[in-house]
Amino acid sequence: MTPKEKSPESTGLGKLVFWLTFVAMMVFFWWLLIYDHGVISIH
């Protein structure tokens, strides 16, 4: 296999990992800062 054949797979995997990480971070910060029953509900 030439590097040109493997390039679309690696870039596709990189984009997938990037978007999964991005979505996970957004959900976490939404829960942490905006959601009513987040971290500060105990205090």
C-alpha cells in the first residue's frame, strides 16, 4: 500500500476522534456550567 492509499483513512479517523472529543467536551461543560442540577446542586 502506498501512503496515498492510507491517507484518507488516517484523516477520517483523526476527524472522527476530534469531533467525538469536541462533543464530549461541550456536553461536559454544558453539564458543569449550565445544567441546573450539575456540580453546584449539593452546596
